[in-house]
Amino acid sequence: MFQINENYLKLPGSYLFSTIGKKVSAYSGAHPDKKIIRLGIGDVTLPLAPAIVSALHKAVEEMGRAETFRGYAPDLGYEFLRNTIAENDYKSRGCEIGPDEIFISDGAKSDSANIQEIFGPENKVAVCDPVYPVYVDSNVMAGRAGSYDRERGIWSDVIYMPCTEENGFLPGLPKEHPDLIYLCFPNNPTGAVITKARLQEWVDYANETGAVILYDAAYEAYISEPGVPHSIYECEGAVTCAIELKSFSKNAGFTGMRLGYTVIPKKLKCGDVALHSLWARRHGTKYNGAPYIVQRAGEAVYSREGKAQLEAQISYYRKNADYIFNGLKRAGYTVSGGVNSPYIWLKTPKGMTSWEFFDYLLENANVAGTPGSGFGPGGEGYFRLTAFGSYENTVEAVDRIRML
Ligand SMILES: *Cc1c(COP(=O)(O)O)cnc(C)c1O
């Protein structure tokens, strides 16, 4: 008789977005005249930029001709894309990352979930609280998280690093020594960023204690202030302790296209084994690469027109973030994030729980957001709004909240 991976049974149901969906449709069913504005979505809404669309068309034509048809992509991804990434995302920032240290993939969600499998089962994992749930759940599936405490919403073998108003939503260095440290800046859900000096402390800590930092930089394109690192490799010594995960989803609208990459420097070793060789082996065995046409579209992200068009898209979302942040602040809310991030993290008023505030906003302003408690116990009493809607809806939603 076969057995299942029992670790899957330990996972609590992820009711967050389905509960939101159910509550919103129940409300709109009962009040068909009300226009509900959704500021909870973590998905982009603007269409692909013209430079990307024309790169796609060109690649499709190539696939339809015998002379230019392409089959399986090279294991690590096409060189044209890896060279472009190395040049634009690393060399231009003074980071010593070469094209052969970049692995092209179908996105940062799968990479951030899969990367744990090149590490031993006994490794101790540390995450921020609140956190993007993928980091925790993928380690639960691998049997690395221990048992779940339903009451407190935490796992016995995971180290939680609280991100609170007091510490500016930046975790302190953990007292227990983790082996794998997941960091994400600009952060989802809090919108917080880390300065280069503070990130350097994490890099030094990881090098001193023999830990690996898994650095999720999916929102890097939203950084608007100086002094905020765009890559962890801007920090000295990061090539011996950090893996970086990047996505084309939030900067270029590729959520439905699927493209991302992971950087593993060749100097990142466990004894004399390079993690690069393990991930290369994993890639070669379990993955056959992102589609050629999508990799060509990814290349267009870095073209002159592509860069200009995407800067305009980011500015559009940034204007929304600005409107939400300042509008709610003026209305007396305690808000953070939003400046280097498409996410605004607000404290629920009058001691409401995250879900109480969800219901309150839905019923009184007809605005749907995301309860902070869905991202871990540290998110209780907070609420996430996103800048990914249209400007008109964003303005209307914020104005309704201000009238309450
Ligand atoms: C959206 C997001 C990603 C990107 O995932 P893709 O699979 O590339 O679409 C990665 N990490 C975080 C924290 C995110 O919010």
C-alpha cells in the first residue's frame, strides 16, 4: 500500500484568499447596487508594454520558420537573456555576478519554494513574521517545520523574526542560529525596505555563522529612494552566503507570462561543494526551461524602449501607492510601506482585528483589502492595501475610506 507525504496533512488550510472571495461575493450578492473596489489583489493590472509585445510577436514568427525554430532551451536559460541580466541588474550596480551564475526559471514563487530541496532536512529555517507564505509552506512539505500550533499559528521548528511597528518592520538578528534565512525586500506584505548598511549586517552575520540568506527581490523595481540596495550582492561578502530570487512579474507585468531567475554565486559553498552545482543538477533533472518566446520578451524588458515603458508603468502604480499612503495618513491612519513598494501596510483602527477591519471596510466603504493576519500572527492588527488597481478606482476607494 502506498503512503503519502504526511507533511502535507500538517498544513493548515490556506483560507485567506478564498475567504476574502467568499465574503466579497456574499456581500455583493446581498447588495447588487454597490460597487466594490478591490485593493487586495497582489496581481498587476496594466497590459504588457508595447516593446514586450513586439518581442513576443517576433519570437513567435521565429518559432514558425524552420531556420529559426527553437526546441528545448539550454539548462540555465538562453545566453542572450543571462548576459542581459548580468549586465543590467548586476554589472551596472558593481556586483560581481556573471551570466553563468544566473538560472532562468518560470518565476520566483516556484524557485523560492523549490530552493530548499538542495539543503539538508535538519536545517533550521528563519522567516520574518508576517511573511510571504511560500517560504514556510514549502519547508513544511519537506518536513523541516516540526508541528503546527493552531492556537498561535506557528511551527515548532521555525524561527520567527517579528517585524513590528517598534522595529520599523525590520527583523533583528535572531539569537538562535538559523541555517537558512529568508529575507524579502522591498517586503511583501509590509512594504518595508532595508538600507544597505542594515543588509550588510545580515550578510556579515550569515558569513560568520555559516548560514545562507535566501533573498527575494521581487519588488526591487519599486525602490525609489537612494541608499536602498537593489540587490543583496551590493553588500560585501554576499557572494559567499546569499542566493537571490528575482521575478519579472511585478516590474514587467509577467504574472501570466511566467519568468524569473535565481542567482547562485559559484563562491557559495558548503565545505567544498558549490551550491551552484546542486541547483544546476536540480534544474537539469527537474526542469526544461522557460519558453523561448517568453525569454525573448524578458530580454525586451531591458531594451531602451522597454525600460522607458516599464518605468512609466511603475510610476503609474507608484502614484496609486502615494495616493493611498498620503490619503490614509491624512485621515489619521498609521500607515507604512508604499514608498518603495506597491504595498501599503496599515494599522487597524480602534484595536480591531485584521478580519474585523476587513468586514468594516467591506460593509462601510465597499473596499476589499487583505487582512494582515493572513501572513502570520505578526500581521494581526494590520491590513494590506495594494497599488495595483486603476488610478480612478484607487482614488475612489481612498476617498470613501476617508469619509468613514
Ligand atoms: C509576487 C511575488 C513573487 C513573484 O512570484 P512569480 O512566481 O515570479 O510571479 C515572489 N515573491 C514574493 C514575495 C511575491 O510577492
